[in-house]
Amino acid sequence: MYKKRGDYVHFNEKAYNVLENYLLHQVDSIKNIFILIDDITYTHCLPILFQKIDFLKKSNLIQIKSGEKEKNIDTCIQICKSLEKFKATRKSLILNLGGGVITDIGGFVASIFKRGIRFINIPTTLLGMVDAAIGYKTGVNLDSIKNEIGSFYIPEFLIIDTHFLKTLPNEEIFSGMAEMLKHGLIADKNFWKQMNQIQKNIIQDENQWTHLIQKSILIKQKIVDQDPKEKGLRKILNFGHTIGHALESYFMNINKILHGVAVTMGMIYESWISYKINGLSISDYKEIKYALSTLCPINKISDLEFQKLLLIMEHDKKNEKNKIQFSLLKEIGKCSYNCSVPYPLIKESFLN
């Protein structure tokens, strides 16, 4: 049974009230609570959580290194061994306090440890709040292939605290904004225009952030509710990600590229492909390219790099019958999925 957005997403102070009440009445012992953190959230975010719910100081901490490189099966085994060491049971609960890497890994471990234990996501990055922690997907990378190993597993609920945004550098904010802009492009033209007006201005008003994050989550969750396991419609959430994930995977071991930067580049290239073969107007394409180009610098891709990117794209989970499948825009606010794109056109998109 998949939970609707209103059942499991809670914001700011109300969220902590819900969380504290749940922990006091639904968890047998403080020894059964585990908090998964990395070295960044240990310093910047854990004190905030402890300030909100004091008795969590007595829970079990499991700390991993930060970064996409840690999102692998070896890290999962390390976490499982820690759970075993602390005598975790099927009634235990994991609080995932961190960005997308933490919520992806923590959710995946929860889905496999003792064949499934409970977890709650507390995303601390904008990207985690509007994307990674939403939609019941968990997963880790297989070498450089993004999210090749994973599961669909439902959290007890999701805690969104916009105060955590104050701990982030600007580039992490822009990374999350890329996914919010994507939600507008694929499903809500008015939200695209609202986000587009912000561009590179960092929002200071927490109420404004809360409103925009709520709207972004609502767009994604509405899609997920219709297609929880990505058999059809949910694939539109992958707009910008076929190329974007390839860029992120390729540069993972060379020169780190943020997810939002990779997806922004992917959306520009895939918007051009949309213009060439899926009916996107030239005016919409130019609007998208201009808006996204102001969000982050766009890197040039060499012929050699393209060939390596193509090999990565051939492993994309959406592919069918040995053809690379894209989700492409029909217009701003409307998106198609299962669009086969020939290799020469993919390469040409990098030149425009």
C-alpha cells in the first residue's frame, strides 16, 4: 500500500512533534533507534536534531564518509555490520539524516536488513527534500553506474526542516533548484515560471522555501502515486537524467560534478532533442536553455568523452530492445516517455 503525500510528509516544527510522538509510542526502546549520518551532517545537522528531540542523544549513531563515492554495496555492508553490532532487530528504526546519498543508502539498508526494518528520512539538502527522499526509491551505485542496485521501499514518513538549508553552500542550493525546475518543465508550466523568476537569487524567507518545496513535492508525488514502480508515467521524472546521470557517472572518478549540475546540462541537451523530434517549439527550447544556462556553467564535451558517455547511457534502466530511451518535452509543462533517440542525434545535442 503506497502512502499519499499527506500521510507521510511533515514540515518544520509540526514535523518534529509528529516524529517525537511516533518515537515515544511506536518504538519499543531508544536502543532500537539508529541515526545514519555522514561526517558533514554529524557536524552541522545532528546538533539541530538533538536540540529538537533531546532523548535522541541516547540513540545509536552510525557514521559513514560523505560523498557519492560512498554510495556503494560495501558501505551498505558496513552499515549492516554496525546494526548487527548494536543488536538491531526487526522492530528497529533507522533515521536517515543527510542528503540524497544518506537517504538512498539508508533506505536500501532498511529494505534488506533482516528482510526489512522501518526507516524515516530527514533530508538535509534541498535536493534530498524535493527529489532523493521522495518516491520510495532506494539504491546504490554499481561501480560508476548510478543506482544500479536498489529497491522500492516506503518510509514511515518524511521530515522536512527548511532550517537545514542554512547549512548548505550556494552550489548545493542550485543543485536542488535544478530538480525543482525539472518538475515544472515536465508537469507544471506555472511552477516552472515561478522557479524561473528566482534564477540565481538565493531565497532567504523560510516560508517561501516551504511553499516552493511543498509544491515541488506535490508535483512529484502526484506522478509517483499514479505509477509507483515506474512502469509508465513515472518515467517523465527522468527528463534530463539519461544524459545527466551519464555525466555524473563519468565525472564521478575524475572531477566531481554535482547531481544538479549534471541534470541541468542533461535538461539542456534533452530539450534540444525534444525540439528536434518531439514537437518542442524553438521558443520553448530557447527559454529553457537561457534559464538553465544561468543556473550553472555548462561544460563542453569532447568526442572521446561522448563515446564514454554513450557507453554509460547504454546501461540506463529505461532502455528497451537495445535502444536508449529518453523522456522528452512536448512543451513546457508536458512530457513524453519511452522516446528512442538515435546516437547521431544524441551527439549533435552536445554541440548546440
